[in-house]
Amino acid sequence: TAALREATQEGERSLRLEAARTVRAAMIDAIPGPAMFIDAQGRVAAANAPARRHFRVTGDPPLSMVVRRAELLNAVAAAQREGQSQAFEIVLRDETDLHYACIAAPLKGPDGAGVLLSMTDLT
């Protein structure tokens, strides 16, 4: 019976984690500009359609493979390390220059801590 109880608890924990990930993905999808959730290991665990399109995110790559801008990577690291939101602006060079206001906000959930990066186009 102890093994059955442990298996039941593990199944319930797994369901709670999946539900939390589903809610997080829905919230990220509701953000109109590019948005990504970066997990504690620095991987892009979730990204909305604008982020996937603009940064060509597929799977769960390390953020440093998706974005190579030091100010963005430093802000995400600071938000995770200090537990405080970091606001900054960035210009991304592409076919046209895109000017973004960004917020890197630390988040804690049942599957661990991470950072929500949201970007608002100021162009």
C-alpha cells in the first residue's frame, strides 16, 4: 500500500506540474509582444508566437543561443539572481531596427523558478 500511495502522490504531483505549465503557456500566449519563460537552467521553456517568429525559437534552447545581446542576457540573469524585475530597452537590428521596452520578471512556480521576459515594441 505504501508503494501505491507513493505512485498516486507522484501522479498527482505530475498532474499539478503539467497544469501549471499549461497555465503559464496560456499566460505567455496572451502577451501581444514577444514573451518567453526562461527556466532556472537558462533554457527557453515557453515562448509565445511573436517570440518564436522573431527569434526563431524551436524546442527549449538556451536563451544565449536565441538572443546574443549582453544587456538582455544580463537582465535575465539579474532578475533570477536578485529576485527583482529588471526593466530595460533594447534595439534589435534586423531588416529594420526594432526598439523594445523589456521587463525580465522573476517567477516561481511548482516546477521551479525562472524569468518571464516580455517585450513591447516601441518602434
